[in-house]
Amino acid sequence: MLKIGMIGAGFVAGFHERALCSVRGAELAGVCAPEGAEALAKRAREDGLGDTQVYENIAEMCEAVDVVCIFAPNPFHVEIMRHIAKAVEGGAKLKGIICEKPLARNLQEADIMARMAKALRVPTAYFENQLHMPSVVQARNQLSAVEKSMGAVHLARSAEEHGGPHEPWFWDPTRQGGGVCCDMGCHSIAVGMYMLTPSGRTPDYLTPVSVTANMALLKWGKQPWIDRLKERGVDYTVAPAEDYSNVTFEFKDPETGVCSVAQATNSWMYDAPGLRLLMEAFGPGYSYTVNSLESPAGLFISDAAATAVADSELALEKAQATRGALVLQPNEADLYGYIAEWRDALSAFEQGKSGLLNFQYGRKITMLVMAAYMAHEKKTTLDLTNSAVLQALEDYVPMIQQGKGAKILLGA
């Protein structure tokens, strides 16, 4: 039985707690967070995940658990990793370290995370749930014989869209790392590359060749949305971030030389039933499609009954309505791949190995996200085989991340 310790007790930690209810061989032994720790620990105990304790500091929790998870806001990942490293150097016997996406806000931070993990010699897992989505994995399995005969997927389209993040810090590009491309583009870029990757190859197998990107502030830079953000403590007239991103990558198979294309579209202005994940893969003579809003279940709530609805998100993440015909997903943690990624990581840790996706993979995704921002800033197609471009990305911090998005997005 592996003992899990979560650093952070916000939205994503709560989602992972739900996922752990369907994972064998693990207990949520500890939570360490400045806010919400007591509530999350109480819920875990009620869900039968063990005698979950609240810890005052990271070092104390690392001594009491086998696996520690970084589920805290993006700007604290490097600092938390340093605390974990200090605990391990002090004698904590960790079997694994998990970090929720994104690994870091830029490549400088990602390098620190990956280097520290390597120096500690502790297995890692980078949590990118969409590569573990059962619908995507099973579609690939079902088509494996067809792929072997006809060839790998040559075009992948992926999208994640909803009406906007919950917490104010997500909207702040200097804290979050950017806008929707950093927040959700890392998902869509990763799963797009995965859908193109030939069966039997590792998720980082393909070589990035080029990237073009178009980002914009289409909704949240207008009224009344500007004022709604100001109510949350975020001023998009001063330091805006993109709420729309469309990125296209070309990849090459390093063995065959065959090229393929991944298109990733993300937005915070999807005024529809709620969070939508959409994936489409096209190979020679075959294809598959995944749409998270297609469900065998649904709800209807009349105007008269709507006042009784306490939380529309119980039916669907980022749900934007409390009445009418509503989409119902009975197990979002499974649908989105959270349960599968836990099973993968914990099984690997038990064997002394890293998960399918490790911190080095997380670094590669960070590089691709940074390349998208650079391509947008330069308004050109970036050549990702050019050593000078790759070197420039090493210490690149997007203007949007610097809080200078007004110049890029508003022309100010």
C-alpha cells in the first residue's frame, strides 16, 4: 500500500482525490497546503482513502509518505521541488514524485525541475491526463492492426475549451505562465503529439520540425468581462493573457522521415454546456474521434426547479448552466484519464521506475509551449530543427508571461 502525500488542496487536488477512490494499493496519507488541507483530508477519510493527516510542512510529510505530489499553483513548483529535494537529502525515502501539468512556466524552470529529479534519483511522473484517456487509448488499441498495415496517423486535431478558470491566479499570466495556451495548450499539444506517435514508440519519440501559432484576446478583453475579472482581482487592461490559441506543429518520424501535423486549439470562451475535450485523428484509410460532451446520460431542470440546484459542476466540470437540457458525465475522473494516470504512476513506482510520462517529458512539453508563444510573438513559423532557435528557447520568457501582453494582444 503506497502512502500518497499531496502538496496543494485546491481544485486539481480535489479531482485527484476523487480519482484515487478508484485506485487500488494506495492511500491518501497526507495533505500539506496553506488553505483547504483540513477539508480535503476530511473528505479523503470519509471516502475511505485512509487516515489522512494534515502536515504543517513539506519535510514532515515527505518523512511520512512514499509518494509526494505537487498539486500547488504553477509559480510554486520550483520552490516546492527544492523542499522535496532537501527532505530526500535529509533521509526521506520517497518512491516517487508526481507533478501536475504544466511542469513549469518556462524552460528555465523546467530544467531546474528535471535536473533536481535526476540528481535525487527518485522516479517521477508528469501528470498529463489526456494521454491516459480510456477513449483515446482504446481507439489506438482497436486500430493498432490497421495502423501496422496502413501507417501511422498523419493528422491530429485536439482541443480543450471551457468558459474560463476557477481561481484568480489562473488568469494572471505572470503567475500562471501565460493564458490559455499555457493552461490548456500543454494538454492539447501533448495529446496531439501522442495521437501521431506510432504504436510501440515512447510518447517523446517524434521530432518537432516547426510551429506556427495564432493567439488572441477575443472575449475577456471586452466589457462586461473586463469588470468581472476585476472583481476577481485581475485587470486585463493592464496585463492581459490570451483567451484563444491555435497552434500547429509539424513532427517527423526520426526513423522513416515521414512528417505529420498536430493542430491544438484552446479557449476560455467556450460558452456551451461546459468543459469540452475534442480529439480527431486521421490516418491512411482510418480515423477516430473523441468528444467528452457526448454522453449516454443527461439531465433536464426546469426554470421552476433551478433554484434548488446547488452546484451545476456536480454533473460536468465548468458547467455554465443550471437549467434546461444538461450533459451528465457520471465519472469525469475516469473519462479524462485521471484514474489511468494514477494506476500507471503507482505501478511504475512500485517497480522503481518512472511513469509513462516523466519530468523530462514534461520539459519537452514546456519547450513546445514556449515555442508556440515565440512563434506568435515573432509572427512567423519557427524552425524547431534550428539549433539557434532551440538555444533561444532555453531562456525565453514570453511577453505575456512577463505581464506585457497588452503590447502583443491589444497593440498598446
